[in-house]
Amino acid sequence: MRTKKNVYKHELIGLPAEILSATDPGCVGVKGLIVDETKNTIVLEVNNAQKIIPKKGTRFRLSAQEDIEVNGSRLIFRPEDRTKKAGR
């Protein structure tokens, strides 16, 4: 179960997400499904198109069992490393 405290330990692919704030104002308000993640970006599927969103400087709202606001700067790890390191 993903919560505010452990969201950084979990896989994000497959979660619905919304951009709350970003350094690129054109990204604010974008909603979609997370379909991929790299060290520095999250890829959202929006209306059958993919939009690449930088993690740095972006605040996301993830919809899991509860809505969770996530600071993208805290996600800047390769996904497989983030899930390992978050538990330490």
C-alpha cells in the first residue's frame, strides 16, 4: 500500500498523476498515467500521446489508495536505485 511515508520505496509506473507545479508552466495541470520513468524524467500518457516531464522542479499528485503529493526532486534516482535506497 502506497502512503505519503513510503511512496518513494514503490514503483510509480501505472499510477495516475497530475502536475501541480513545474518550472515549465505548460506542464501544470497535465493529467495522465505514468507509463515510464528514467532517472530525470517521468513519462505520462495523455490522450494517447506521451509527454515527458522532468522530475526536477516539478510537484506531482499521485493517485494511489490516497492522493499523495510528491516533490519530483526527491525522485531523482534511477527507479531501481530509488526503491532500494529509500528503505535506508
